[in-house]
Amino acid sequence: MATTPTVQEMLKRTARFKELKPHKAAFLDHVYAKNVRDIFNIIGRGVAEDLGGPQPEITAVDGFNVQMAGCKPGHGNGLHSHVTVETFLSLQGRWAVRWGDRAENEIILEQFDLISVPPGVMRCFENIGTEYGYLMAILGGTDPGRLTWHPQLLRDAKENGWELDAKGDITKEGRTVKG
């Protein structure tokens, strides 16, 4: 039987929305203006590529990581894959979740709809609503690994001076990006 945690211990496992600090440049796909978004690491670091950004609210990672994206209409993220399952939950707004090597498949999520994308499948999302929206992402595993970006995104990033260093963190013209 587990020991019952104290209130103080449980406060370390609590994230308050009003206190969340967003990453502004957490991923290499920010090379595209339409991929500018706020990333909130809620449980664990997730797969963020910017170690200089805000730390997660909850550092006790028990088998999954939770991030939240917030962005304006027409914004989203770049085509990528993970070695783990990634589940998206629409908290606010309408979201197109696309998958396939060319993002050729699509399902629209309304508020509180959820989709689970299998490991290794290229995927991306876009806020197709009319207002700023929030999409929660839950990544399987205590360590969800790193992103695998679509080859075209990597080429475009490199042409604009953006790359990932040997540790997998973002660099711009050879300097580590701090978000």
C-alpha cells in the first residue's frame, strides 16, 4: 500500500494554469512564422529542444509527460514523429490534426475531443478556429525521447541558420537558443 502524501508533497505535483510560463522558442519548427506558439511544459520536460526555457511545473514524471500548446488561428507545429504515443486533447478551439509523410490525412478536433497518434507516425496540428486556442499533448513514457522532424523542415531550418546541436538542442547560427 502506498504512503499517503502530505498536502505539501502534493503541492509539488500541482500545476496552476495562471502560473505557467510559456516557452517562446521550444522547437526547431519555429523557423516558420506559422509555427510560433506558446509551449507549456506541465509534467516533465517533454520533448522541448530548448533547455534554457521555463522548467516544467511538475518534475515528478511517472510514465508520461504533459505539454500544452497555445496559439493564434492559422498557427500550429511542423511535421514530426515521436518514438512514443502522442495524444492530443482540444481544450479550447478547433484543431486540425494531420498525419502521414506529407500530412495527407486529417481529423478535426472540437473542444474536448481527443486523438492518439501511434509511435513513428509523422504528425502535426494547426489551430483552425477563429480565436487563440489551447491543445494538450500527452507523451507516453517517462523519457519520450527527441522529435524526428520531417526532412524538408530540417533543410528549411538549416537554410535559415537553425540547427540542432549534438545534444538535440536548438542553435541559431551556432549559438544555443534560450527561450
